[in-house]
Amino acid sequence: MKTYQDILTELLNTIRPLAPNAGSLDEDTELMGNLGLDSMKVMNLLQEVEDHFDVSIPINVLPDVRTVGDLARKIHQILSDQ
């Protein structure tokens, strides 16, 4: 079972190529605000994340996902429930 920290590290490595001008990334980085990802890029990111972690992220949780940490926690929760 992956820990939250493992997921966060992998997630940051997945996000970095999508936002090369974002500077430093951490769990408090906002996906849309700090990274400047538009809705299409966020959907592409989610698809990559789902493929990478072999999970399905329900669309109804997306309004609660604002930061990288929020997304990492949601992935950790989904993996824990499997």
C-alpha cells in the first residue's frame, strides 16, 4: 500500500511536465490558481493520474480538489478503499 507521501511524490512528478513554468511545487500548490491549468489541462492531468495509479476518480469529488495535496489525499483514500 502506498503512503500519502509516496502518492504525493509521484503526483508532483506527474504534474511537473504539465506546468513547466510553475516554479516549485508542493502539496499546497493550487491546480488551477498556481499552475494556471485550464479545465482541459486539469482533465488531461486527471486522466494521466488515473492511468498512473490505476484508479478511477469520481467526477463528483472534483469540486473538493483544489490543491495537489487534496488530489493526493483523494487518491490515497481511493486506493485504501480498494
